Amino acid sequence: MKALQAVTATSEQLLVLDDHRPGTLVIRGAAGTGKTTTALLRLKFLVGFWERRARDGYVTPPIRVLVLTYNRTLRGYVEALAREQVDTAIAELEIRTFAKWSTLLVGTDKLIEDEARVKLKQLASPMPLPVPFVTEEVEYVLGRFMPEDIDRYLAVERVGRGASPRMDRDLRMRLLHEVIYPYSEWKREAGFRDWNDLAMEAAELDPVDAYHIVVVDEAQDFSANQARAVLKHLAHEHSLTWVLDAAQRIYPRFFRWNEVGLIEPYRGITETRFR
């Protein structure tokens, strides 16, 4: 796939590029509207803003910048333009997939993928629902809730899919006790970890070098726990940009912003929509 090419910003994009206020900006739009390009062009403005803060003594250099994508294809797509925007003499730039970033943080000992799918299918088979639906629902539950809050699944609104098949309280109870809890126990006894475990561990890990600037591309494919991991590794004052396409969703992982902590005053959300 080609890298994004250098472009001249439009008047609509300039309104976003020059918004260097610390906090959280959500850029939302359909495919082809320029939202990812806008977020990456904005890096140049943000690095300049944080460089001035470092020069004035408010921030200890270097300026740490992280660009996250969900998969390797998207990483290759955004890397060239991202590097054009960041002066690496001023800032330390990381461009990672979430999987690579989280494994660098917490390690990959006994990380499972194929074994996890097999085990989940085995546990899902007795449920009175299609096995693919059950395994997707397990992924949704494990990605939305931290372990200490997983019982909340029994009562909270199911966000991100239609009403059919209907998961009433009895079915949710069966899913927890017949699939999710046994799956978690199986991992614990075998010493296994799956991708969601990495996200949760990253979310609980105290940051060593926090990030001043973070851009999360294709954020609609991130789970709540992955979002929590990103937030945990931000500097107290930061510039965080979520880029998402509400019309496209590869994985069923919808959650609400306030679930992951984006409600504090210094993390207030500004949203821009491209059409």
C-alpha cells in the first residue's frame, strides 16, 4: 500500500491543525474525507507547541510523540507522512501498531492466539447461540471491562450491534459462567495471555516515559481496554487525537468515552467531523 503523500491543507483542515490546546480532540469522518491526513499534519503544529512549552520550562524534553494504528497495513500507510511532520531533533517519535506497542510495554511470554480461538469455540458450543456470535460477544466483553468490573456486563446496555440475537440477563449469566470465567481460568492455570491481557496489563502499568502527543488512527477498532492503556501512558498535560470512522468497524468493540475516563476537565473532548 502506498504511503500518504504530502498535501496542502484545506481551509477546513487548517481549523483543526492550528488547534494546539492540550486535551482530547476527536476527528470523525467517512473514508476519503481526509481525517487521517489532517491528524498527521496536525503533528507539526503540536510538536511546535510542546517545544515552546519545553523551552519555557513547563515540560522536560524530549517531547514524546506516539502514533498508533490498529494493524500493520495502516501503520505502513501513515508512517511516511508522520515522519515528515516531526523534527526528531526536538521530539522522540514512535509509530506502532497497538499490538507492537503493548508487547514492548509488558512483554509477550506465552502469548496465544490460535489456541484461544480453539478454546473459545469449545466453550461456546453448548450455548444456544451461533458459535461465531458467542466468541465475538466474549471478545466484546473482555475488551470492554477490566477484570474487577466484568460483572457489570449483566446490566449495562450492549453498545455497537443490533438487538438480535437478544442477550437477556440469563444468557449473559451463562456466557460469564460457562464461557468467560472458564476461559480466564484456563489461561491462568496454563500461564497463557491473549491480546486483551496485554491491553489490560498496559492499562495497569505505571508509565515510565509518558507521552505528550498521541494520535490514534482508526480508533473505532480499539477496545475500551486498549483505550484505557493509551490514556494511562499520557503525560498529565497532553495532546491526544482520536481519528475514527463511525461508518466502518472491523471489530465489534464499541464503548462510551466516559467508560475509559475521558470526563475529567483537562481531558475534555473537542470533536470535529469531516463530511
